[in-house]
Amino acid sequence: ATRTKSADVERADSGIGQMPARKWRNRASETLSSLQAWEAHRPCTDCGERDLPVETDVQNCNQRRADLCEKCRKRRTERKESVLEFVNTEASYGEDLRIIKEEFYLPMQVAGLLSQEQLQGIFSNIQELIDLNENFLEILQEEIDQAFDQGDDDLMTVCIGEIFLEFVNMLPAFQTYCLQQSSSVNMLNALEKEKELLRIFLNVSQNDNTALRRMNLRSFLMAPLQRVTKYPLLLSRIIKATTEYHPDHGSLREAKSRIESHLEHINMKTKQEGNTWTLRSFRQDSKKKREVINIEMRETALKTVGWLREETRFVMEGSLQLAQPPDGQWVKKGSKTLKFQNMQVLLLVNVKRVSESSLESAEPGPVKDAVLVLIRDKNNGKFHLLREPLRLSNCIVSTDPDCDDTFELIEIRREAFVFRDSDRARTHHWFRQIRRYSRELGSWKKRRNALPNIMISTPHTRP
């Protein structure tokens, strides 16, 4: 009786016979085999292809790095090597800069071998380059250390392009140094012939100072020129080893384009000043040529407003059509009655630095001032200002529904300007950006926000 009861319970619990059970086990075995096969051939996490090698050993399968195909595994290795090369060469460049200061500049200053003016002429803005290198290298090293701490042995989370664009202000510093290089070398040659003590100091330093690696001062003074021309090559290597789906891919390309444009601009300035030497030449396409023009316009605008470079943000820049209406009747007649001329316009804002170091603040501080710089199209190889910059704190910006392809900017108690872009959407974008800063600045802030279209003030008598 006990055996019968147990058998009944067993059949009731299973609910299947021998044949269905065998089929179920076979199907489960097939499913497991399919899952194992998919596991062995699942897509590469970088490229999505399924050419991963089949691993029969479970331990080897677990050790396979991030489910990568052989091509992507090799590319990650190349990218890691390129990133480390970028950081290591930046550190070596910084060491050469410190040698220039500590082994040449300071000893010559302390010994009184040269005057301060002569030292400035030879070493130019070397201290600015040292400060930039230290800040740049610190951020790079922090990114590398953080990646290793998080288990990212391939350094895939390190975004060199984004970091480079954050420190793009170092490119004008390189330009200043490069443009003075020819006069610096000429001054050093003349002083070395003139001053015997200087000549002895340089010879003894080169032969006896082990930190110099038997290199002379002229070789070390070439370090910034060599470094700035090596940036495009280093960035190209990283780009080649970075998949287009990587978040830093676009920033890397933009960084490479920016540095190449600055090099072309330096070469152009060098030729204008009559120097025979040039930096490494790059292929000029229309995009790079436009960027070179933009760099030159930014320099003109900065020189005009007199702001510090690290406190300046270029919000918008480009070509606009400008007209100066003689009266207010143009609104009724439409913008077709106005005579427009092409003008290069730059919208600049001046921001407060959050800290003493201009490179420490990731976010800009509050806006102190904003201006529109109007530059005529290039004539005889130079840019010329139409007039002094328009300070938006003294301007009212408005638009009229009947002329939605233009906007008007009125300088209080002075002139009025009508602007438009060939693209209507871009005209509206210019209007929104200019209106935003004009409303935030100046003593007219509250009145402009409330009454933006008051243009004529007439006297009224009280009853």
C-alpha cells in the first residue's frame, strides 16, 4: 500500500510520461547548445561583427577581453599606446621647458649676464608655456590614473580630444612664441658674440651640465615649435585607432582641425613679417582656410576690446548683412528699401574667472560685458573695423512681425542697425543670442526687458 501511494504521488507531481520527458530533455540540451554557440559567437562590443574565435575552454572564454574581435582588440592596443605616447611626450616637452627656465633663464638672471629686456627678448613667453603645460599635463595624468583605478586598462574612457579643446587657449601662446623665434635667435647670436661671459656660460653648461644631455640653448628653444607641430601627428594616430562610435571621435577631429588651422595662421603671419622660416605645412582645404580667417578676425576683435584672452568667449561669428535705416519708415515699406552690405560680425562676452588659474574653471563665471565687433570684408590682406564695438549694455534689440527676416539693434542715443543673414533661421538665432546678452547687462536692464520697442522719447506736460 505504501509503494502504490508513493508511485501515485510521483506520477501526479511530474505530470509527464517517459516520451515527453525525453523530448523535453533533448530540447533543453539543444537550447543550451544554442546558447553556448551564441555566447561563443556574440557580436564584438566595438564593431558589432561576429568573427570572434570559438573558445572551447571555459577559462579562456572568461578571460577573453570585453568580447572583442581580433581587429578591435588590436585597435584598442594601438589606441592605448597612442594615448600614452601623447601624455608621455607632453611630459617630456614640459621637462625641456623647465630646463630652459631653471638651467638657463634663472642662472643668467641671477648672475646678471643679461638685462631683463634681453632675457625677455630671448626667452619670450616661456613662463606662459610652462604654466599651460603644467595644467594640461595635470588633467591628462588625472584622466589616465582615474581610468586605471576604474579598471579601464585600455584607457577607452580617456578623451584626449575633449581635454585638448578645453585647453585650446594654449594655441595663441604657441603663436606668440613662434612668431618671436626668429628675433630671439638673432638676439642670442648677437649677444653671444658681444658678451664673453655669456659665451663661456653656454659652453660650460652644454659640456658639463648632465641635465642638458649635451644640447645647447638653441636646441631647447626649439622645443615649443617642435611640440606644436607634433600635435596633429599625435592626434591623427589616436583618431586612426578610435572607432567612429567612440564619444571622443568628433572632438579628436575638431582638435586636429583647430591645431592645423593655427599652424597655417602662424605660417601666414610669419610670411607677413618677412621671416623665411615656416612651420610644418599642412594641406589647405576650404574649411581650414575659413578657420584661419576666423582666427585672424578673433585676434583683431581681442585687440580692439582689450580683454584678456582667458576671460573672453566667442559666442557667435560669421557673415551678416547690415544696413543703417535713415528713419523708421523702412518698417512699413519692408527691408527691400534698405541697402545692405556684407559684414563680418563677432559676438564676444567677457566673463569673470572663477579662480586665479584661467584653466581651472570648467564653467565660465558671470558675464561682465558683451560686444558686437563689426569688421569689413578683407581688403588688401587686412581686416578693418567698421566702427568701435557695439556694447550690448547700451543697446536695445527688437524685431518686427512684418519683417521677420531681419532684426534691429539700436544703440541708445546714437545709431540704429538692421541685420539679416542669408538663412532666416540663422537670423533668428543671431537675434536670440544678442537679445539675451543685451537684456542681462547695463543700467537699462529692467526697462529693456519691459519695453524693448520704445525708440523715441517725446516730452509730455503734466496736467
